[in-house]
Amino acid sequence: MKAFIHQGPAGFAGAKYTEMPEPMAGPGQVRIRLKTAGLNRRDLRVLNLNAESGLPIILGSDGAGIVDQVGSGVEGFRQGDEVIINPTLHWLKNTPAPPANYEILGSPTHGTFAEAIVISAEQVELKPAYLSWEEAGVLPLAAVTAYRALFTRGQLQSGQTVLIPGAGGGVATYLIQFAKAAGARVVVTSRSEEKRKEARKLGADAAIPTGEEWLDALGGEKVDLVIDSVGAATFDKCLSILKPGGTLVTFGATAGDEVRVDIRSFFYGQFNLLGSTMGSREEFRDMLQFIAKHEVRPVIDSCFSLPEAEQALRRLQDTQNAGKIGLHIN
């Protein structure tokens, strides 16, 4: 089968579109003939992380397709079922943190940038019927990340105000849609005027240029909740705009890992600082029910063919996208 893999030197030098062995479903597994896949920034990290192993790895965490082989002992699926893949491996129950054997599909296990994938039936759900193949293929990782950060960790309630720095990214786009569907007031920030406009189209109530004073732009109004993936570049500003007793949930660090905190201001503010990453199978299923109830549709920036996966990844690397980038496979 055809696949987009990484093997050898770090970065794009070790990436290639090539032939890989066709996988066969074993006990408890299904084989999925993939229709579409979605890109995540994690795929760019795998290009570097996998260099140490020397082994070929098929990239990709997101995907959707049709079951074409069912292993022994599998119940609930049959050939021809249209399904979507949950990329959070081995995390079934909703717990405060993932289990020790938690992994993400696409390294060290083979991922979705291929014509087919074999995976445990525990990691597969029926595709929401209202979603197109392109929408289903780009949904999983970013959507479950947004769902857990916003609802499980952030405990967002209707009527609250949530701030989402860095509008335009995949998770941020879902955060806007999910928060609006839940009845919250949504404020976003972005350096890009175009991405601020897109955020307003999705329902954001306010969109602030990143370089402005956020509190001034909101007329002195502070927020109940911040969901941040930027990290060091905006951390202080995120804390400064929280109401006393407010919560900051962080799930990424695109602009730096290390932050300094004025601890006195923090404890006088009675703030809550919570980490989040991905989500359990229970949360994945809850997320699918939530989007179906509210008919949330992923925002798609662009779709490429599987042989064009490198071109798609370079677009993601350059942060040119507003919404998710997908791959057409079969």
C-alpha cells in the first residue's frame, strides 16, 4: 500500500511517499481503508523525534474510513462500516491524567497517512453521519483536545466568558465553536487580521490583536476562563486578564515552554492553573455526541492528496492555515 512515512534524517529530509506492507487485522482489531486523514502540529514533531529510531513510521494521528477487515473477537463492527479513529491510545476511562501506557497514534505506532490502517477496535467509533469524509478525517485529535480542555478541565458554564489566545489553529477553532454552542461569550486573540475575521465568522464575540492591551480592548472586563496553547509569549497576559478565582487551562507551548510567575499575584488572585492533553475514549465519545447535537462542523483550510503530504505539512509548518488541513486518500 502507499503511505507517507519518516525514516532516517530528521525533518523533511527523512520523509517520503512510498510503498509499505499491507497490514492484516489480528484478534480484537479492524482494518480500515482510509478515505481521509488530518494534519496536526504533532506530525511535524514526529519528523524530528523519529530520527533516533531509524525505523520507518507512517505519520498521522487523524483519520476516517471504511472497515474492510474484522479480526476475531471484535463485536460492534462489520465490513462496510463508516468509522472515525480515536487517536488517544490505551486511555479508555475519564481519569485525572492518562495512564502510564498512554500513546498517541502516529508514533511509535503507524498512523493514518496511508491507504489502510490496522487498529484496535477499542479505538474506533462510527462516523457521525452528517459529517463529510473531509470533515471526519480532520476532527479527532484537535476536537477531543478542545473538548477536554474546555469542559472536563475548564468546567465551562453557559454565560461565562472564555479567552482563547492564538485563533486560527485547529484546536482554537474547535474551542470557539464548542464554547459558543455551550452558551459562553468568546474572546480570541491573533496577530492575523484575517484569522480574527474568521474567528468572528465562527461566532467569536470579540477578536483582539495579540499586541494590544487585552484588558483595555475589553473595556476593563476580565474573563472566567482562559484556554491557552501559546505558552511563554502570552502567559503573563493570560493571568492578568483572569477574574479573581478564574482558571487558566494550558495544553500547548508553541511560543516557549518556560514561564515565570508572579506567585504573590497568583495566590492573591486565587487562580487555578490546570494542564490538559488529548482526552479519554469516554471524552471522545462525549465529544462526538456534543458535535452531533449542535451540528458542529470542522473548519477546513485545504485538502491535499496523499502524495502531496509533504506540501501539506509545509503549509502547516508555516502557519498559513486557518482551520484544519486534510489529506484525500481513497
